[in-house]
Amino acid sequence: MAAAVLPVRMVYLLGVATSPTLPTRPPRALLLRREAIGDFEDPGPRPLPAPDPLLRWGRPALLPLSSIMRVAATERVLSLTYDDGPHPEQTPALLDALAEFGARATFFVLTDAAEAHPDVVHRTLAEGHEIALHGIDHTRLTALPGREAGRRIRAGKRRLEAVTGRPVEFYRPTYGAVGVTAFTASRALGMEVVIWSAWARDWIQAPAEEIAARALGALHPGAIVLLHDRTDDAEAQASGTLPTFSRADVTRRILTGMRAEGYTSVPVGELVRRHPAVRSVTVERPRVPGR
């Protein structure tokens, strides 16, 4: 296969997605290298460079292995996204903070937790936020056989839709660990894989103001920002440094800074309907310090 000779880890795509669901005919894409996305803590505005014509030949083979990293926007709009919930205390407090600022977000939830706290899921949807799949639990699927990984993605989506009563259109692999199975299984189920272009590193214990400052420093038009409404997976527990800060406090600090800079947050689905999606091609997980 032609794509195999490319340095796939270093190749990124700019696609013109007009819907949060998979189009029947893939939109025309432009290939960009990794530096087009930048480090997840690089400061904005992070303008996108012109496409690399040398990579254009690989587009047909690489597009099926692409995930959404951000969108190409000039206006100050982005998506705050929260992983690993719902949590019976942290998530409602986060929802209160988002409501205070009129902000909407996407929650990439774990199916086991959603089934344990369906009332939190229903409140999240009722307040205009988006529910997406993160996994059944926080197992790293790239460590499993492909068939088992695919089975868990299918089961996670089916069970989550039973809780929400709505189709699930987006999937973020745990740890951002993207393998071929994640792409093939999610696409077969009508889901897009979504990663991120900015983060706060909020899985590490630190003062709330430091975490918020890290996120604010990385904001850029069209960003997809990685945050968490809980972090207690096996790898975090093994580190012995589970965060104790208030995630609602962090969110309020981020939203205060966003308001001062003229940024608004909308769910990922709305973001990709309004702007061309910047897509990445990789079969390796993004670098996650400390995890």
C-alpha cells in the first residue's frame, strides 16, 4: 500500500468537513506536516501554512486514517472538551460553571460511568452540550488485539446511545492512542475520531490558576481543547498523584480568560459544521507528558 512508505506519524491533513457525520464521498483534503498543528501548548493564533504539494499524492490512502485535530477558523471560536466523566460531583459543578458563561462543550464520556450516572448525562444534553464516546472504560485499546478493541468500541457506542437516546457521532480514543482499529471501527459505526490541538495537562496535580493559564496560553481560533471532568484511570492511580483541584474552578478561570480575549466555546459537532476540519493522519498516540 502506497501510504506505508510515508512517515505517517508526521503527516497531517486539512479536510473540508461540512457535517459532524461522515460524508458519503470524502471531501477534498490538503496534506500538511506535523508542524502545521504545532505542540499542544504552543501559543495562538497558530495560522495554518500552505499545503505541501509533495504530500498531495498520498491523500486517497491517508484520508481514511485521519482524525480531527482542530478546525480552520479565523474567528475566535473553539471547543472545550472534557474526558473521562461523568463524575457525580465534578461534572455537575462543571456544568454550573459553563452555564454561568453561556458556554457549550463536548463531553467524551466513559460508558460505564454514563450508565452509573445517567442523570448527569441527561442534564448535560438538556443544557445544550454534546455527548461523545471515550470508551467503555479507560483501557488503552492499542494494547489489545484489534478484534477486541473493535468489539469494545462497538459495545461502548451501543450502550452509550441507550443512555442518551441519541446517535453518538464522535469518538476520542483513551490517551489519544490512535490505531488502525480506532479508525476502521469508528468509521464503520458512523463516528469521526477527534483528538485535540491544545491542552491544560490537567491530569497532573497543580494549582488551578497554573492549569488554567496553561490552557489559555495555548488557545487559538478553531482549537479543540483537551480537559477532564475526572482523572482516575489505572495509569493515573499508579502515579500516586491524582489531582485534587476543583475542575469547576479551572473551567471558570479558563472561561474568564476566554471572555477577555473574545473567545466562545461550542460543541465539536457545531464547530466542524461551521468550519473546515483540520485532520491528522497517525497511527501513534500524541505525546502525553506524565502519562
